[in-house]
Amino acid sequence: MRKEVLFAIVAGGLVGLIIAFGVWRANKAISSKPAEKIAVEATPEEQATATPKPETGLVIASPEDQTVIVETPVTISGLSRSNSIIAILGEEKDYVIQNESNGEFKVDLDLVPGVNQIKIISFDKDGQKTEKNLNLVYSSEFSKTSATGSPPPSPAVTGADSVREKVKEKVEEKLKNPKAYIGTITDITATTVQIRSSAGEIQQVSVDKDLTTFIEIDKNKVSKEVKFTDLAIGDFIVAMGYKNGNEVLAARRVIITPVIKLTERTAVYGTVLTNAKNKITTKNTGSQNVTTIEPDNPVNITEDANATVVKIKLTRISEGNVIVAIGTTTGTSFLARRIHVLSPTSNP
């Protein structure tokens, strides 16, 4: 009998220890992941308006990607590593600048009507390259079209505390900014159009026969107004309007256009090794890449002189000059539409 009692006491003690250990492990796991718990409890609005983590290479502050712009020029602003060279590649014009000591940069860029594929490229002091793409749609007609209908109401936000009020204000402000969805139609219903973007993302567009204007632009850039029923699966469209809380775009203007191919424009940075026979070879100190650069026709060649950008001839560029070239890669060469000299030239 004594053995049975002793066994029961020992067994009970072991069970108690196991339960206590389990409770301790559970409490430790919960207390060690406060950030994960907050992320789960945060509302979609709070997560959307949370301050993004700073990136070490390049951040575009304004404007946001896929914004509809009704006036040109537009100010492109952002942040990169200090003492970086910033190349901003527009559809027709390019800019090469050095950022401020605090890393900030700002450029007023002229837009062309329609989709503007803009690239912002940063080269730090070691020649390391960071690149961002920015798609903007310039439409001076959009403001006239959107005047017939106001942006959709923002989603309701309950609670009277100041944090939720600030979230609500940010959501409402975001809804006032017109956006564009760009891609190929994959499905059509009585009131919606589904498209697939160039990145493969599926996006929803709602249309209203009384508020949405439909325009078709042919390969000769001749435009005409059409009806919603003229849309077809496989058409490439640029839809402009306002996003609601469910990321559905309430379209005010839809453009049917030939497929817009992704731009191949880019920029290279390096120190000149040779300049002969209408070709320049450069070496990037960071990547050690050697690039052969040929000037396009036409080509814009410039340098900084007394805080002013001046045009120069190709023959002015010599060994040791540091340059940024903007253009496209063709075979083994880089065809440049813009060459900018960062270090002073010495040739007459």
C-alpha cells in the first residue's frame, strides 16, 4: 500500500512539473513576439498608412507609382545615399544631378501625353547602382472628365480616438488622388473590367455608363470616343479613376491603346578609359564592368560648369573623366542619347 501511495505522489509531481513547464514555454513564446501580435491586430488602414522602413539605396517620395497627372511638369522627389549621382530618365528628356548632403533630390520633369515610363537611378560614391521604376499617366483631359463625378466615399472607420481619425484622414486624402491601372483585359462583365498588368497582377476596374468616358487610340495615334460595348478581351487599356478601400478602380476615363512595351532605357556610370573613333570605353569602379558607349543620333552631351549645365562636343571627353550615359544596350555596345560629364573636361 505504501508503495502505491508513493508511486501516486511521484507521478502527480511529474505531471505537475510537465504542466508548469508547458505554461512557462507558452508565456515565453507569447512575450517574445510582441511585434507579430501587433501586426495581426492592426487594421488594413493602419497597415497601409504605417511609415515605411527606410531603404538604404533609393526611395521615391513623390509622386506615387501609377498616379494620374493633369499638369506638367511634375516634381520628382526622393532620397538616396548622400553624395550620390541621380539620373532621372523621362520619355523625351533626361536629368543628371547630385543629391543634397542629406540625401534629398528633386527634379521638375516634363511629361508626354499618355503613359510615362520613368526610371530613377542612383549611383553612390562607390559606383553601386540602385534603380526604381515610376509609371505616371499624363492626361490634361482627366480633370474635365472627373469633374462629372466625385471620388467614391472612403470606407467607414469606427472609433473617436485621434489615431483612427488620422488614419481616416490619410485614407480620404489617398482617395482624392487619381490613379491608373494599365494592362490587358482578361474578363468583362456588365459593370466591371478585369485586367492583367505587365507585372502579372490582376486588377479590377468598375465602370459607370454615366460617368466613364471611353477613348480608342489607333497605331497612328488617332483618337476617337467609343462605347463600353466596344471593349473586348485582349484589348490593352489605361484606366484612370479613383481606388476604393478594396483596391477596385472606379474609372472615369478608359483609353484603349496599342500595347505599351516596357522601356529598355537605362544608365551607366564610369570613368573614361578611352575616347576614339566615336566610341568611349568606361569602367565602373564598383562593379568593374567595362562598357563601350556609342553616341546616338541625335545625342545630348553636357557637363557641369559653374553650377550650370552646358553642351560640349564628344572630343572634349578624355581619359579620367567620370561620366553618366543614358540610353539602351544594343549588342555589345551602349547606344547613348545623353552623356553627362561629372568631372571637368580639359580638352579645348
